[in-house]
Amino acid sequence: MINPTRERIPMPEQPKNLRCTNFDEVALGYAPLEAVGEAMRCLDCREQPCVAGCPIHQNIPGFLARVAVGDFDGAYDLVSQHSSLPGICGRVCPQEQQCEKNCSHALKGEAVAIGRVERFVSDWHDAHTPIQAPEVEPKGKKVAVIGSGPAGIACAGDLAALGYDVTIFEKLSYAGGILTYGIPTFVLPREVVDRALKTLWARGVEIVTDSPVDRTRTVDDLFAAGYEAVFVGSGADVPQVPRGLDTTLTGVWTANDYLTQVNLHSDALPENIRRAKRVLVVGGGNVAVDAVRCARRLGAETIMVYRRTIAEAPARRDEIAHTYEEDIEIQELTNPVACYGENGVLTGVKCERMVLGEPDDSGRRRPVGTGEFFDVACDNLVIATGTSYSEDVVDTTTGIEKDRWGGIATGEDGATSRPGVFAGGDAVTGPQTVVKAMGAGKQAAVSIDKYLSNR
């Protein structure tokens, strides 16, 4: 039976007047009857346009059909065939730009809330099923994975399930990559990430933190230590700072550093974050939205500026809506060009009014300066204008070629130009979605298994 309702079932949320006082998850998730009702809205289209819009081609009509009849375990079995991180992807991936964008309901109403139902299925499974590791026959072969973010987690998990002895090398002192340091708990609760990591441990994957692969330990060293294949999933975490913004001033933060402090060191925040009165965040992506909402919860007056209009912003629509609901000021067509400071401490930012010109390579209209400037007083500036590739691995390893943008060059199978070395996720594509990084990790696991099986 199909639910003909054109509007999606609302997601229960923390009350607006309460959410800004804590870092608990804002979206509370569907109850079983709500998930069933939303899944029943699926029209089971013959051409399955939602599947075409999904980067990993998830069997969306199949798992929605299972949920619609209350078979939540069966739905999880279908979801987990394609996804290693459904509880994470259901929360943080921009479904409105992927699967839900193609939903037939979106032509005359609201798309089926595919991400919300996926999240429900994963949360239901986690609440009712203990972590289990399938018994597999060991292959007696070692694989090294560099990076414990979405690509590394997916690759390591699939390889361990095939019987490989897998070790993840993480350069930071905590596992999870951007899932841990880059996404606030009000968007992605820590226990959801911990569940993914505990599943890896149950499968025998060793995660070694504080272990960068660079000039100190190279890919060559990993091969010399007996690893027969290496997967590079180190991400793209080098901040890109616009010209003119002085990062040497106290109070000027890159978003990576700011979110790491807030997400991992909340009990011992630097004083200039903890006592900030007015915080300006520059950017229009999910990272900018996360940062400005963190500042709001820390008690600061908050402003987010973006050089285009919010209609062009890449952040998820739900997160932008939450930003407005939380009384955060958003100034469109505004571009910071310089910082002011006294005695080495930030006091304000000079901004320029922008207009939209012709489309650029991204298809969005290019922001053009008007020559109209104004000042914004603030004691914290958070720069969330993107990140680029780390060169720790490629510049210390012979035989790995880069593409013209600076990422690791790979084939569709994830293989690099050096035999035995595979790569995927942001280290190859630049900053993308969690589901795309996860899909690349899973593809690399298939390729590594094929490579090692043929040796």
C-alpha cells in the first residue's frame, strides 16, 4: 500500500529554545510508525531514478519496501550490502542533491525522506543487535590502510571481512578522521562513529593512532614491514585560506582547527574561543554551518558570511534551515578581504559587497566584487573556505602520480600508478561527501582483493 501524501513526515527535533544550550543531536530520528509511513510514500518507480542519483547505487526502493512492512532487519540487510556507514550517511550526506533530488515525488511535492529512513534503519539495528564479527578464514596477507576516515573505515572493514590482516595508520591521536574531529555531535553523535570503529575492532582491524605516513614512516617502509598492499585514504585536510586574511592574529582560526578544539577539547577550550563575544564564520558549506552553530552554542553572537547567495551554498538544506532557526545571522554576497588587529589580537574584519556574474566551472554564478567595503567587529574569525590535498604520502613515495589538480591519480578501480598502492576518497577527488568516500573505499577493497588473489 502506498501512502499518497505529497509532504514528507517531519523529523522530530529538539525544541528551538533548548537546542542552542547543548551539543546534543538536534534531529531526533523517526519513531517506527513514522519510518513506516514515510517509506510507504515510495512509488517504486520502474526506472528507479533515486538509485541513479545515489553515488553507491543503494537499493533504495528495496529497503524502503522492507521498512514499509515493518521488516527493519531485512531493510538493514539490504542497506548494508552497499553501505558500511548507513547511520552516518543518513545523517550527514546531502540526499537532496543526490538520491532525493531524483525522487518522482519531488516533481509535485517533497521527495521521500530517504536519508531519514536510512538513519532509522541503522539506528534500529544498532539498538537491537550486538556487534558481531563474521567468522572468516584468514588469508595470511597483510594490508595497510592510511587514514581512519570514511574511505579507510569502509576499505578496512571489507578487507577484514574477506580474511585479510588489516592495520589502519592514523596520524592523529584519535580515530575516525573527519567524522570525529570535523562534525559536531549535534549533527553526528559520537556514539554513532564509535559503533563503526568498534565494528572494525571486532573484525580484527588494528587502528594505530599517532602514526602518520610521511617522511618518518613511508609507504616503502610499510611494504618492507610485510604489508602486501596499501590503501591511501588520508583525505584532504590542508586549509585553503583566502588572500588577505591574517591567520597569525590570535582569534583567527581555520575551520579544521576550530572544530577540532570544540569537538575534542570542550573541557579545555582555548580562552579566546571560550570567551568569544562575536564570531564571524566565512563560507557556505557544511563546515561553515557546523562552525557557526558551534559558536552559537558556546554563547557568542554569530554571523556567517558567504560570497554567493544561500541558494548557491553547498551546505545541506536541513542544516541551513537549522542555522536560521537558531537566530544566526547570515550575510549573503559578502566576502572578507582583510583582518584588523591590535597587539596581535583580532578586532575585526573588512568585507566587500559582491554581486553574481557569469557561471564559473562549478556551474554557479561567479561572485564579483563591487568595490563597496564595510567593517565587521569580531573577536573570532573562522575560515571555512575549503581544504586541499595533503602531500605527506605522495611526496614521500616513489611511483605515485598526481592528477592535474594535485590529487592522487587512480583508475576507476582505485589503483594508483604504483603496483600494490590504491587510493580513494578525498585524497583522490578533493573534499566530497561521506558516501562518495565510503564508496571509493569499498571499491578499493574489491580491487585489493583481486590484486592479492592474483599474486
